[in-house]
Amino acid sequence: MFFEYPDLLWLELLLVPLLLHYLYMELKGRAPHVRVSSIFPWKGRGGYFMRIARHVPFVMRMCAVALIIVAIARPRSSDNFENIDTEGIDIVLAMDVSTSMAARDFTPDRIGAAKDIAIQFIAQRPSDRIGIVVFAGESYTQAPLTTDRQTLINLMKEVEIGLIDDGTAIGNGLATAVARMKDSDAVSRVIILLTDGVNNSGEISPQMAAEIARTYGVRVYTIGVGAEGVAPYPVMTPWGVELQQVKVEIDEDLLKNIADMTGGKYFRATDNTKLMEIYGEINQMEKTRTTVDSFPVYKELYLGYALAALAALLVEMLFRLLIIRRLP
């Protein structure tokens, strides 16, 4: 805290002669007196409390004067404010929602783990525009590029298996993601493509989609999701849902090729922990460039002192009217 007009604080010295005058009058004993026929109205109102209380109005007035002087000296505080200029990154999360994503080699299953970890990733990128594309036998945009984190998180929670025709159209999913950012003017454009299968449907081949991405300068990180070997998969039987071991098939060569063509990187996630580590690594590689300008922001503090002075004057008035009995 500092004062805009610190020289005015010298006025506090005026309190010294006021205090000396009050002490002089007390020592001189010029207390007012009058002769009355009965002291009944004042009976029981003397004693130690009254001897102390009669000084309260003067103390309150001195405090009020001191606080008013501080207020007119204009006390202020200063905090450093940072103005952050960001060069954000446009990111599209392209997620496989085919029925194989219901496999339970992840907790609670592949799609549930992918959604939960993607939500954490979204929350860690406050300066970037992020979109969501889902694909199975076909693809569609779940959320366009936006900085509205809460909307993105809500839309990610709504991603489910079975909303579109089944299959694994990796090329369609990648092409749709590229289309979401082909007109973007961001410094860096990134697609995170997550799938657990082999391309088996769609009108656009994954290689063609990767070529389109490279043409637009879009970097693609690919993630193959699934345990090594086999994975438990829920299957409906006459006795209810049972888990059966199903072979895990991921076209890793294709995913590596897509990543290499676009300047990205391929990852293999075999459990929740590994998938979280992959998103963390991508988060570290794709850093947002920031420029920070710092300048002071001032806050006026005089109002608090002025209100305290007013409170002191009110206390003085109440003591004189209600506590200290005076003759008219």
C-alpha cells in the first residue's frame, strides 16, 4: 500500500495539541457541576465504568480525525496484472466409436476411458480451439472448433457407441477432421486420431485422407487402442451378457504411415495409464506460444478509512446520547 498524497499525513500531528488540551482540561478539573434537590436520576450511574466511558467520545473523535486524514491522503494498493497474448493451436479429436470400442481391456471400457482422458486433455488446453469428430462406418462432427471448454466437455460425455452405422472408416474420420480446420489460420493445426481397429469401410481411403491433411499442413497424431493379443468383449447370449476373449486387431502400419506422412507420431495404448501418458506427451509437444505483458493495476483504499471514520463518529454520538447523562 502507498499514498498518493503522503505529505498530507503530516496533518496527523494536529492530534497532539488536541490531546494535550484534553489532558490539561482533565487535570485542571473543570468538570461541570450543578446543585440539584435530588440525585435519584443519577443514582447507580457512577463508578469505574462511568469514569472510563466518559473518555470514549473524545477517543472516538480523535480516531475519526486520524482516519479522515489518512483517507484524504488517498491510500492505494498496486498489483501486477499480466496481459497474455496467446497464439493458440487448433486441435480436432477424431474418435473411433465402432462397437469394438466396448471391449473391456480398459476401465470401464475403451470408449469410456477414451472419453474420460480426452476430457482431461480438453481441460488442460485453455488457450486452444478444440473440435470433436466421431467415426465408425461413417463420420460426423460432434463439436466444431471452439474455446468453450464446458460445451466441449458436455459434448464429449454424449459420445456413445451405436449412434451411427458400425464399421471402421478411418479415412472418413480423418477427412472429416481435416475439413473442420482447412480454413483455420492457427499457427499449428493438429488432429489426434484414436482407433482400435482396421479400416474396413468408408468412401475415402486413409492414405488419401492423410495426403489431404499433409496438403493443408495438418499434423496427425495416431493412437492405437487395445491390449496385446486378446481382450474381453461383452457378448449377448441366451443367459445374458457374457465376456468373451476376442482377438485385438489394429492396423499399426497404417497408423504409423499416417503419422509419418503428416509429421505426427504413432502411439499404442494398452491400458488407461498408457493412454493418459500418451495424451500427456502430446500435451507437452504441442505447446501454445504466449507473450506476457505486465503492468500495475491500482486499487483505491480510501473508502474503508472513510467508513471507519464515520463509524467512530457514530459511536461518539451514541455514547453521548445513551451512555453519558448530560443536562440540557
